[in-house]
Amino acid sequence: MEQIINTLRDSKKARWTALIIVSFSMFGAYYFNYALSPVKPMLESILGWNSSDFGIYTSSYTWFNVFLFMLIFSGIILDKMGIRFTGLAATLMMTIGTGLNYWALRHSFPDGAMIFGIKTQVIISAIGFGIFGVGTEAGGITVSKAIVKWFKGYEMALAMGMQMSIARLGTAVALGIALPVAKTYSYSSPVLLAFVFMLIAFSAFVIYTFMDKKLDASIAQSKNGNSAEDAFELKDILFIVKNKGFWFIAILCVLFYSAVFPFLFYATDLMINKYHVNPNLAGSIPALLPFGTIFLTPLFGTVYDKKGKGATIMIIGSVILILVHSVLTIPFLNAWWLAAGMVIILGIGFSLVPAAMWPSVPKIIPEKQLGTAYAVIFWIQNIGLWAIPLLLGIVLNRTNPEVTPNKLVVKEAVASAYKQILSDKVYNLSEKEIIRLAEKASSSTIDSLVQNSTYEAAKLNTSDLESLKTSITSGTANALSAINREAGKATFNRDIETKTAEAIYPIIEKTRLNLRYNYFFDLVIFTSLSILALLFAFLLKAEDKKKSYGLELPNIKH
């Protein structure tokens, strides 16, 4: 007998088409979220950023959401104004924030320029990232509510898993290509690509609004009159915040995501510094995590849809997090293949928890309050995503205080030699080109030292550093003097980079200059967060047993 389609969401083709269209916005968002993470070493060696600066930048994603309560307002706006209005506003803010971030990275600010004691370039980049964060989080809750709207009573966990897979494909692309793109073109090129993705995301949501409008019309005309749901009221917020199950899932969310997302911010740099992975390939290892979740999250979502066991799935995922971060913390386990294996296993854990967590929220909170409920969860999550990256950057900087200054010593010494030797008219190079060549050569040499050198770093005093700087400058100048001036531009550029590395590598290695970060204490933080996540996963399962939310029951009802 032919199935009767009462509303547009009863059409399998329509609801899956709608899902794919809204998922474009999250693909672009997840790409930009990690576009600069693999480029961290270049930001340090070229722009003079340190780990605290990078921590400020990564934590700025949450500034406006947490401290100005923009996420809470976004949830209320979503429940009051609807998916179409909120989604368009969100994708527009994502585009504006990305554009501001790109401008800040490309703009030349005066040396020593500060705002509130923070480098001007860092603070403006951070503001752009914060505006982007407002749009992304508003977009995230909008997409989540849209999925509930289209898939209620159908494959909701699978749909949410598919949306997360498309989003994490953006993360995988960022981690995999950002550094090679930056080295080929410019450190800001990954952000320019993100801006293009944001324009596509906005256009996709414009298309979605027409589908959403048709869905509303079909619901209004359906035989069952399902559109007569009570409207959201501000007092409904009290219902949400007084729900103990809601708080358990919200706290589990912030702990779980704080043990994964900030890890990805630093993972490429970790692979270079601890596991001696080639910088051009280092992003490929953390990229295994989102690539794994692309396939596994929908799979686990299907299991939850058909078999249930949502709370149990979250417990298993938390146990996996503890295992992975514990192994990565052990100092003498530094084989790259072990790191790759742990990242793959982490991807399994990262697939399990979200696949069960997000479809569980509608079992605890009524649909008319879902926008605000998701907003509060995302707001709490954003507190963690603000505090943890900032904490990680501070801890990394304070436990490795000499690394960034040492990198600047190398950069300044190489730049000095380049200005001495390459400034004459024979080479016909502008000052800007000379600086760019020096930045690229010093960055490449530092990366090679961190990857390949095995010496135990020595702590150098000021006079030793000045002596080292002089040696690097003179050694580089001598090496450049022997280069063939008649070579073509490409050959010339390659030769000066090679000669620079050959000249200064043994000088730095002999001095035992510390250029490598020790991530031990940051990894201890990740392990602690994972243990706390397991505790709240057990509390959530106990609360489900007491209140009968149905977290262990299947989602598909017909």
C-alpha cells in the first residue's frame, strides 16, 4: 500500500535534501575553526606570536557567546523568530567574522602596537574569530533544531550523525591542507579559503529557507494539524534550568568537547614537537580523527536509532577518551605511529558520544524549548572552549618560556643577514620580498630542527643568545654570498633557503637552542577532563533510569 505523505518531512528525499543543504554552513564553520591551527608555527616564526597569543586567539571564539550571553540570546531568537531568520543571520555573521580575521592577518601593524596589553594583530584577529563564533554557534543550534523539525519520528540520530560528519569533513580538510597551502602561498591563505566557504554557506542557507517555508505550509495543511504547538515563552527557561538530566548532559558536553576540540587546536604542533613528524605531514595525523568520525558517527547514530542504549554509548566514548589521552601523556612513548593509532581511537570515542548526546536532548526537553535548550548547552560548552584553550596556551608558554623568544632570535638573525646581502640592486628585490624570503627560510629551518634534532636543549643566558644571533647572521651572510646571482627566480629562492638551512642548522644544534615545546602538562589537563566526562556520563545514565527519559530506547517509532 502506498505511503501517505502528510507533510514534506514525510518525504525521505525532501528531508535528506534539506539536511545536506543546511550542513554546508557547518562544513565551512568547522573548516575555519581549525584553519590556523596547523599554521601555529608560522604565526610564531613570521608574525612573532607566542603560545599565549595563540591561546588568546583560539579562546576568542567564545568571548561574545560566553560573556555577552550571545548564545543564550541566539537560542531565544531561534525559538521566537524561527529557523529561517536565525540561520540567515548566523551565516552572515560567520562571513563577516572570517573577513575581519583575514584583514587582520594581512594588515601590517606598527611594531609593539598593543591593545589591553595584547598585540594589536592578535586582538583584532581574535575579535573577528569571536564574531565568527557567534555566527557558528547560532548556526549550530539552528541546524540542530532544523534536523529535529525534519526528522522527528524518523532517523534523527542518523541525520544528526550525517550533519556532524559533513561538518567534521571541514575539520579534516583544514587539518590536512592548511599548512601545505600556507607554505605554498601565504600563512593567511587558509583563511582566505575559509571566507570563500562562508560565502557558499550563506548562499546554501538562502536556498534552505525556501524548503523550510514549504515544510511549514505542509504542516499547516496536514490532516493532523500538527502546527498547533504551544509557543515558546521566557518562563520556559526555568523549566530547562531546573531539569537535572539537562544539566548532566550539558556538563558532559562541555567536558567531552573540551577534551577533544582544544586538542585539535594544538595537535599538529604536538605531532611536530613530541613525535618528530614532518611539518608538511603533521596535520595529516590529527586529520585522521575527523575523517574517522565522518563514517562512524552516522553508524553509531543508526545503532541508537534502531537499538537505543544512548547513555551507555556515552559512557563507552568517555572511557575511550581517558585511554587515548593517558597514552599520549606518557613522555617516552613518542613514536609517530602510536600517535596516529591513538588519534584513530580518539575518533571512535568522538563518534560515540555526539552520536548519542544530541539526539538525547529532545527526549529530555520539549520541542518548543529545544532552541533555548541547545543554546544553553552550547553556551556552557563555549565556557569550556574559552577557558581550556586559554589555559592550555598559558600552561604551554609558562612551562616552555624560552621557545618563542628563541624562535624570534633565529628569525631576526636571518632577516638581518638577508637585508645585508640581498638589498643591493643586483638582486632587484624589494624590502618586502627580502623579509618574506627571510621569514620562509627561518621558519623552514626551525621546523627541520624541531623534527630532526635529538639534542637535550640548554638554557642560554642573554650574552649567549646575542653571540648565537651574531653567528647565525654572519653564517647566513657568508652562505648567501656564494649563491649564483644569474639563476632564475625559482632556483634563486630555493637556493637561498637551502643555503640558509645548511649554514645555521649546525650552529643552532651545537648551541642546543631550545625550539621544541614539551606538551606534558597540557596532556595531563586533557586526561583530567576525560575522567570527569566519564563521571557525568554515569550520572546521566542513573538520572535516565530514575526519570525514564528513554535514553536507552530506540529513536525510530514507525
